[in-house]
Amino acid sequence: MLCMSLPVRKNLALMLLAALLVATPAGAAKPKPKSKPAGNGRPATENTAARPEAISKDEAVAMVRARTGGKVVRAERSSQQGRTVYRIRVLTAEGRVREYRVDAATGAMD
């Protein structure tokens, strides 16, 4: 093992620290800005005007869960006849899986 005096070790440590600081890119210290949500949880870059949605998927899931009393096993967003709908599958107390559709614009459930 090398025996170095305290001043030599101190200088070596300072040189290593300086080398690390120089080698680190300036942009690495700054986090990249994330796009801000457009008020509905989606990034502002999405076109929200083309798809007006009165309720979110989470709200639709809560509505179906409250009405059926079952356990939601799957929820997905899809398009039906040009309208956005949430397809929510529920496991009922009887052990059957039922699918409910919730219109994203009106909140109507069938």
C-alpha cells in the first residue's frame, strides 16, 4: 500500500474532485422541464379540443364501482362511433365479469 503524507493526499483528492467537476456536463445538473398538465392530467401537448371529455377514466371507474358494488378488473379508453368511451370490466359478487361502457362526454353508463 502506498504511504502518502497528508498534504499529498489532500492535494490528490482536490485534483480528483476538480476533474470530476470539469468532466460533468453543465446540462446534467439541470432537470429537463416536464410538460404541464392541461388541467385534466394529460400533457399540454395533446390535442384536447378534438376530444371533449366531461369525465376522466378514474371518475368513470369510481362511478361504475359505486353503482355495481363489484371489483373493477380492467378499465380502458376506446372510441365508438366517433365518441370516446371507457370500457370498464367488473367482477360481480356472483363471480361473473360484466362490461360497462361510460360515455366520456356525458357520463352516461350502459
